Amino acid sequence: MELQPKKPMRAFTQRLKGKQGRFRGNLSGKRVDFSARTVISPDPNLRIDEIGIPIHIALTLTFPEVVNCYNIDRMRRVILNGSDSHPGANYVIDRVTGVKRLLKYANRETYAATLKIGDVVERHLDDGDTVLFNRQPSLHKVSIMSHRARILPGKTFRFNECVCTPYNADFDGDEMNLHVPQTYEARAEANLLMNVKSNLVTPRSGEPLIAAIQDFITGAYLLTHKDTFLTYSEACRLAASVIDCFSKKQSRIRLLAPAIMKPVRLWTGKQLIDLIISADFKNPIKLNLVTPNKSYSKNKEFCVKDSYVIIRNGQHVSGVLDKALLGSGSKTNMFYIMLRDFGEDAAVEAMWNVKYRWRMARMTTVFLSNRGFSVGVGDVTPSAELLREKAFLLDQGYRKCHDYIAKLDSGQLMAEPGYTGDETLEALILHELSSIRDRAGIACLDSLSKHNAPLTMAVCGSKGSFINISQMIACVGQQAISGYRPPDGFHKRTLPHFERLKKTPDAKGFVENSFFSGLTPTEFFFHTMAGREGLVDTAVKTAETGYLQRRLVKCLEDLHVSYDGTVRSSVGDVIQFAFGEDGLDPAMMEAKDGRVLDLVHQLEHIRNIDPFSDDDELNGDSIKLLSKKVLDAELGGSHPEFRENLQDFVENIIEKTELTIKTPHYCSIHLNRFVF
């Protein structure tokens, strides 16, 4: 008698269809060799193109290296190390017979001595090897990129947290896959096409995708404040932090003259930012950038928040750096401008360099570590004045809500056009309660010190928002379910704790407490209702969007851009005469409005790097003729609309300049200052 339960039989159709079927499970999708998978963790000391690989994985994964006259001594050493010590080798393949010999139990001295040019040694993964790193689901092309291996102790894959955005990764237990290319051609292709530095911008819109995050933004924001001054020893410590301590080459750092000479020499934080842009004397990077940052209000250079950023010829003149200048998703990003003006190598060197190691990440981390930055209970403790203001706002708002309810009960509440009385009441109460939360949040932010840690993070954009701060300190606010107050459920009431048909704020999901003061049981239940809705939405939308994406991919997978610039199907049918109707790559669009070039920035950049030209002066008509001649000669084959935009821009600049010259500009001067 059989005790084990029988495996249910699958019919022919079941064996073929579905994700686990023969086509998708075994033909289109296969198991692969030379791959690894484990949990990921952050390491800010790694470059963005590096990945920390556990030594246990490095002993298993191998690369078949062909022996030649340059590496034969190194290959003999790895053979002698064997398969149990790193860096070693697992197999040796004879070039003549093709016999594959296992080194674990073999006489390694004999194999090392008889090794000849042309043999193949399957050596362990080592520092500098090219690997592919991937996180599923792979929804866009930068979900898989190539990195350089770095063999480290531990059990997890480690990488710089600035690369989390393209992978959509976090470190709460996520796992990622690693693949080792097995040929030199595959490695070259991965280095040229899939390298991290070649994918700094998203192919969707051309905005920077890999940029500074969290601590790096906070550190840069605090470093560039007006009141940040550094002594000589502090300035030297930060300047030395951008040097690669493992490099054998001698490096020179250009430390600017101090901003304050007496009574003691002091450097500003902005002067240290210059070292991030160009660290040595011979660096040709002359970055020019003029843009408002995240918290800009008005008055440009005279903004009270110092929120108008000016970088001229590589020198940080004014403005504090925040997410708008350093983070992803903005074409005013400092590194994005460097990428477009000086190439991807310059941008990567400024963020995380090889010779001057991880400039931005390293300097801001060292500054923040020495300065100190932490969040405690004291940062979210409300003041007595704030509590009084909050009580007054709640009392005032509750009275209005009770008045609305009383008017509805007495029939005096006028219904809005197209709405019933109950719907009008809900809209009025929701508006009033939202006003309470907003005004309590404003009062909360006004009561905080400018040195408050959560406020600093929200202002610079590194983490959190003003709403998060007001919910922690002042008031959580109205909980909404599908955009409305919680509906009645338990016999005409939201919860069993309230009377039937009660419409007061506390009975309909308004949480007047903050997270600091703690929620009452009923407030906690309302809060979990809204949270549960978010969990359900996440689960449902993940499946829906995944299936939609699969259908789109299967529908469009045979389309390609041919050599004549047309988009064609697998059988040669023309789908589009030009990719996207204009033939332009979104990743190469420089301007924020989608234009190919940011002409205003280019003009300012040229004016700054060459302010006094030795060329003869030209009038407006001469410049128009010369520009037309240059456009016809150098851009004759470009799109007519692009040439027209360039010509219009030149003519507009000429018109503005001539108007400025002709317009008299009066300046009030005190006559007593003249010497007659």
C-alpha cells in the first residue's frame, strides 16, 4: 500500500500554458549557470560602479581566463592557491585535448608547472571583474546594469545607496541577482553599453536617475549654509577626504585662500564644494550654473534663504545645495550639467571618482559624521505655545462642524447645486477639518528651530515632508477612505464606540492627536483603516500593472529601428517613419521643455569661460549673416525646425542686446563724492 500522496496528473494543456508551462517556464525562461542571489545591503564607501560580493560567492563563481604571456605568472599563482583560498581557481582546461581538470584534489604544483599559453584557467571572481546586477521585476532597461566586483567579507551583496533608484531597491530584505559574463566579448559589451556611468539618466525623459540621496544631500545642505565656517584643520580634513588613500600616485589638492583672514583663518563650506567640482590644478572642468533651489522665494541673489544658486567657472558663489541641485529627477542637477557639458566621466568623477575617490559622497559623509546629525524625541516635542494654538484651532473648528450638523438637522443647511444635504455637509466638514490640519501644521513649523533635524531634512529634500513633521508633532488629521470620511458600517455608525448616526469629527475619522502624544483606541482604528486601503491598492495594482506591462512587451517586442531610421516590425512593415515621430532620443534632450539644447545655459556658459574675446566687435546684422553661414555649413543636414530654433534664438539675443545698449540707464550718485 502506498503511503505517499500521489502527485496530481497534469493534462497536455496545463503542461503547456501559464507561467510554469513548457513555453514560458522551460523554453523562453531557463535556469542559468554563473549566477548568484542573496540579500542586499548599503555601503556608502563603494563607488557607484562597484558591487561588494561575499567571498563565499567569489569562491564558487569563475571566469575562464585564457593564459597568455602577460598573465601566465598570475595564473600559476591562482592554480597553486587552489579552489579553497581566494584568489584561486577551480579548473584548468588543456588547449590541445580540451580536458577539464579539477584542482580541488589534484597535484596543483604539477598543473602550475605544466601550464602553457592558450590553456584556459577557470579562476575565482576577483576585484575589478565585470558582473551584471539585476533586481526583479525588470521593468525598464536600467533594472540590469554592469558593475565592477569588489570581494568583501560578509554574506550580502553591497552597493552604494545612490544606485537604489534605477533598481527601485531598498534594504528591508530585498534580494538581487548577479550574473558573470563568460567571454571577453560579453564583458566588453557590458562595459560599453550597460555600465552605470553610461546610464546616469533615465531613458524615459532624460532626467538624472543616479544622484545623491539622503545623508549626502543633508551633508551638502549643511555644509553650504551661510553660517558654516571651517578652521584650517577642518578644511584640510574635508579636502583630504576626496583623495583615494589606496592609490599609489601622489595627489595634489587645490585649497582656496580663506574667506576670513583675521582674527583666525576660516574657510566657508561653499569653498569646499569647489573641490568636488574640480579637485586638482589641471582639471579643465569649469562648471557654470544659475538656478533657484527647492526653497527659493524671491530676489535671486538677495534671497533671505540663500536659495538662489550660482556656480561660476567651477566656483560656488552663492546658494545652498539641496535635492534640486544634487538629487534625481531634475535637469538643474549639478552633475547633470557636468554630464552634458563635459561628458559622463566628469560627472562620475565629481560624484564618485577613481583618483579623487567618491568626492561628493565622501566629503559630505565625513562632514556630517564630524558635525553630528541625529533625530531624537526632543525634535518632535511640541512647545506649550503650540499646544495652546492647537487647542484653540480644534475648538474653533469643532464648533463650526457642530453648527453645520445642527443646521442640517434643523433643515437650515442649503444644499449645493447637484448635491444632497448629507453630501453638502460632508464637503463642508471635510474642508473645515483639512483647514485645521493645515493651520496646525503651519503653527508647528513656525515653532520649530531652524536647527531642528526633521525640519532640515524636509527643507533640503533628503527625506520626509512638512506634512510628516506636522503629523509627528501637532495633529495627524482626517483619515480618508477612497477620498471620503469613513462610512457607517456597524449599524449606522463607523465603530461600536460611537452613537448611531453620529457625524461629529471624532466619530468620522478625525485624529486630533499627534504621533508624539499617541492615538486613542478609536483614532488608531481609523488610522489602520486608511493604511489597509493602501496595502490592498498596492497588492492589486502590482498584479494589474505587471500583466499590462507583459501584454505591452509581447505586443511591441518585434519592433526595431532600422538603419534607414524607420521603425519596422519583424517582417519589415513600417510602423513609424521616424522613432517617436521626431527621431529624437529622450535621454539626450538637455532642456527642461524637451528641446535638444538648453541654449540659454550654453550662452551663459560660453560668456563665463571666455568673458573677454579678442575678436573684432560685430554689429547685429553681421552676427545674423555669420550665424546663418555657420548653420548652413555645419548643420546643413540637421532638421529644419532645429536650425530655425537656433536662428530665432540668435536673433532674439541680438534684439535684447541692442535694446540694452540703446536704453539709457541712470544711476544715482552723490555729487559730494566727486573731486572737481
